[in-house]
Amino acid sequence: ADMNAMEWMQTLLFSVRCFSYRQHCLIETPKSWFDAQSYCRERGHDLATIDDMGAMKSLLALNADRADELWIGLHYGGPEEWHWSLADEEFYQKGERDYRNFGRMDNTSRYVSHEFGMWKANNNARLWFVCYDGKESIHS
């Protein structure tokens, strides 16, 4: 069963900042992408999905004063295939399920960085991350 935001926060032993705007919670404990995904999913959530510049700027603003990079739910699925961690087909509009706007294809996951608003990758990195409840589309 899904936990509400208050129950979810009470189960955590480390710093979390939740925001009602689009139901995001910033988890301020560094984890690998796979550990971050597991953490979110164990609590009925998933890593954040970003589908426009406004959503990316909102997520960057969550941690502007504390960290430069955050894990998001984008991962490599095979040759020239990128997928969002959140798999609910009803969440996405037509054509949004796959994300292909990356020049370098390698076996990595993606995080969002303050450096020129760029998306970068490094599976070995341990970063803060953003969980999202998936109940409300991130569309503006």
C-alpha cells in the first residue's frame, strides 16, 4: 500500500525535503542510481521524470543551495534507447515514454546538473535524488 507523504517522511532516518508541487521529495543521502531507484520504489514512489525545461528548473531549485547534482529516473535501455524509471503508461503523453535527446550513448543513467542545466551520466556517482509519487503528471 502507498504511504502518504507524512508516513513516508516518518520512516526515514535521514534528511528529506518534500514539496507538494508535483509531489517531489528530495532525499539528501547520496546513493547510486540503482540504490536511489530501489529506495523510491520501496516507498511506493519512483525516481523523478522530467519532460520539459520548467520541470527541470523546478527540480534544480529544490537543492540549489545544497548540492549541484541530483539523480533522476532516466536510464539507458539498449542501443539508442533511453527510458524513464516510472513505467506507468498512463502517466505519459504520446511519444514521451522514450527519451532520445542525448549525443553520447553508453550504459549509464542520467542526473541533472546545475552546470549549464546539462544532463550528465555516471553510474558510479553517489548523489542525492528526487522521488516522485507518479500520481500527477509533471506536465505544466
